[in-house]
Amino acid sequence: MAGSIAERLSELGIELPTAPRPVAAYVGYVRQGDLLFVSGQLPMVDGKVAVTGLLGRDLGMEEGAAAARICAINLVAQANAACGGDLDAVTRVVKLSG
């Protein structure tokens, strides 16, 4: 992971994990030409789902935010893997869904 995005992640204290392996019948990402499609990510840490439950019922706001952060970091890790470790190859994000 080289370049300005890697530097910014480091400044923020974010260390990207190895892109999590899918836990069902899907793939983590697909490249089609110059486009990259990343699947939805679970709050996986060390190969295990770290957080489960429904926000407001099983989880408070802080726990939900922590789970969302893990998912977002895993999403960036998938993009990093798809780009061969060079996130600076990403020039535009067209759509994010949550």
C-alpha cells in the first residue's frame, strides 16, 4: 500500500487488515475494466464476525459505530487487494451503500 492514501491512513492510525474472505457464496470484489465493485462487508476481525445484533435493540450507538467502522475498513481492504496494494489507483468513488 504505497502513496498518499496509505500515508493518510497511517496518519489516522488505520492499519488495513488482509481483505476478509467471503463467508457465503459471493466474492469480495469484481473488477470489470476500469470499474471496481466491492461487496458489502461484515464487521470481520481475524476471520470472525466481531459484532452481531440490531442497532437500538442489541447494540448501542457506540457499538454500532464501531461495527460500521470495522465494515468500512474491511471495504477499503478489499479495494486495496483489488488494486494490488495501491489505493492511489482509485480515482473516483461512484457509489457507497450502507
